Amino acid sequence: MNTRSEYDLLGNMDVPSEAFYGIQTLRAAQNFSITGVPISHFPELIKALAMVKAAAARTNQDMNLLSKEKADAIVLACQDLILGKYHDQFIVDVIQGGAGTSTNMNANEVIANIALEKLGHEKGEYKYLHPNDDVNRSQSTNDAYPTAACLGIQFAADNFVPSLASLKKSLEMKGKEFAHIVKMGRTQLQDAVPMTLGQEFEAFAVTLGEDIDRISEACALLCEVNLGGTAIGTGINTSEGYAKSVVEKLATISTKPLVPASNLVEATSDMGAFVFFSGILKRLAIKLSKMSNDLRLLSSGPRTGLGEINLPPMQPGSSIMPGKVNPVIPEAMNQTAYQVIASDLAVTLAAEAGQLQLNAMEPMIIYNLLNSLKMLKEACQMLEKRCINGITANESKCADHVENSIGIITALVPHIGYSNASRIANTALHTGNTVKALVIEENLLTEEQVNLLLSPESMLSPSKITLSSAEKASSDTQAPAKKKAASDKKVTAKKDKL
């Protein structure tokens, strides 16, 4: 392999001649082999780093700190990265010591060497354009890296939200498709009161839609950046006005409404916006997992479970039980959610570990947030295309559950009283009779009244159906009187027999 020799603080090292990265990147790649996930796994972060470097180059040019020739070459190199070129040159593991210095230097060296070639020089000829002196001018890892992270996470969120919105839309469509199917609602896995299958799926859609808004709010917090603060927020090695100008340029390049943090020292060490964003992803993961649990329960069976819906069969479910098909797609969503929830804990611990003017654990925070967004995007697309869109309803099973449920007695409580309703429910449970039959048998209500009160129009929303005062009064008094008469008749018959 052909190599070139490069020099840094620790001495000389041979770097592959064709590599656009340099000596510091190579050292980091040798030092950190933890996740096996290189920076190139997250193109949004590379794109964001390139935008930061381009904004800095133009600002330095405006302040006569960088020649137009060098600034143009750096910006052209950054544009290549923004377009997705040379991403394979970002070889450093995302988990690394040094608060992101290895990632920053990977970007500086790749940009420098691309720019050198554009200027007609060989890679590694840093006397013409240097990774630190030129590409990293007026910057520190401690402001360039977290600023790129704020941008990269927003770009990743932009890629994710359409998948979440599409999943929400599919659930809404299922809600409309199933709007006519009456089924039993359940609380604590016990029969509750009737609802429609459509209402169940509409609720899934609404809860996901709420978090689309929350993600947007979290991204707004990431628009306050510490670029221009350099090492600890004091702005050492920058010129007056640099911070304001570089953030304005970065906002234009990125099309994000970025603003300088009101206190750059505080912003350099504070991870609050990242923690908030992580919390939103955890909240969403919990909702997606709960929904997946519901889908698995509703489709359980096919003959001995709830069996109210059918999930599309995706693959054979057992190596030993023929004919078994498992709910593999919701299960995969569950596991994605667990990983996102665990990642939130990692972000929390990393944020807490900050000391004095810097948090050295930023790579852990950035890795977990970007990875969670990537996993959620893929999982939401999987759930929509391979599960939600193909769900069908078992209408007859839903109807049977309602017909045989004890829970429907709740709809009759205002008309027969809680005590009567409790007694009927207990009798139905132990005899196997239906609530409807027992209520009619005891003359608590007429068959016509029961049918009216147990109609979907009455049970599935605040009811507009009422019995007349006379009917209610008659219903409330009729049963106890008839029961007493029946009891008196039995006693008389017994005496006559004696």
C-alpha cells in the first residue's frame, strides 16, 4: 500500500496515500474501536460539520483572516460533503474520548485534503492549506462539534418525521375503515364498555400526532448554538463580531433559524437541549411500544385469544409448531422502543457527567440521539408497510364479544340503578346468561328499551337517547315489586302444600 508521511504532536505516521483523512484521524481510528459504527453511518452529522466549516471559512474571509482562494477551496470541499461525497473517509468510531476532537479533526483533515486537490496540490501538502490553521480557524471542537450536532439532529429529525406522519395517516385510514365495527373496550385486561375498532385506531393516530408537534418544539431548542465560543465560551482566538456573523451564515447555509446562545460559556457546557430531545424520543418510543402491545393482544389467537384483528402474516412463526404465525413486526417495534428508552438513560448519564466548562461525553449523547432517530425511522416504516396497512378486522368475533360481555350493563346503570346492575352482572357471570336476557327476564326494562339503550348510538358516545320519566319510574319500581309478588306467591304455595 502506498503511503504518505504526516506529522503531529506525537510524531510521524504513515497514512494511506489515497486517504483524504490524515494522521489524527488515523490515530483515533486505531484508538477507538468500540461500536464498530463510524461517523459515516450518520450522513446528517457529516453534512452538518461541512456546513459549520463552510460558514466559518466565509466569515474568516470577510474578516480578512483567510484568503479568498483558501476560503473558496474549503467551501467547495464542504459542498462535496453536503452532497454526500467522500463520506467513506469519515472512519472514526462515533464513541470516542476527547469530547469529539477526533470527529472534528476527521472533518478538518478530509476537507483540507479535498481542498488541496482543488487547488492543484497533493494530499498532505498542508503548507498550502492546513486542517487546523485554515479549516479550523476561529473554531474549537468545543463549539464546532456541538453546533454540528444540533444541526445534524435536526436534519435526522427532518428525515424521521415524514415516516411518523405517514404511520399516523395509515392509522387514521384504519380508523375510518373500522368505524362501523363495535367491539368491547377493556381496562386492566377486563371487559369495560363498548367502543368501535375505529375509535381504537383513531386513538393510536392521535397519540402519535402529538409527538410530531413535540419533536418540532425540541428542534427549536437546538437552534440556539454556541458557535463562536471556541474552547470554553469566551471566544478566544476569534475576532469581534465573529460569533454573530458565523451563526448568521450557518443559518443561511442550513436553512435553520439558528441564533447565538445568549451566554456562550453556559451553552458550551450545558446539554439541556439534548436531554430534552432525548426525552421526547423516549416518550414516543413508549407510545409506539404500547401500541404494539395492543396490536399483539388484539390479534392474539387465532382461536384461543382475543382475535379481534388479523395482522398480515409475514413469516412462519415456529420451527416446531406447524401453522404458527407470530406478530413479528410489532415485536420488532417493541425492541426498537426498548433500545430508544435505554439510549435516553445513556444520554441522561452522559449529560450529568459534564464537569466545569465542558462535557466530555458529548459523543455518547450525539451517537444515541442520531441512532435513536435512525432506528425509529426504519421501525415506523416497517410497522406501517408490513403491519398496519394489512390489518383486517374479525367483525363476527368483535360482535360476539359485545353480545356476551357483562360490561355492557354499564349502559343500563342510569336506568336500572347500580345495585340492580351489579346483581345482574354477577348473575350473568355465574350462569352464562346474557345481560340483555336477564334484564328483560326480570322486567327491569322492556326488550325495546334494552335494544335502544344498548344500540351503538347510545353506547359509543354521550347519548342523546333518553327514556321518558314515566318509563324510568316504572322501570325503577316494577322489578322489586314483581320480585316481592313472586316471593309472596312462593310462600303462599308452600303454606298451602303444608
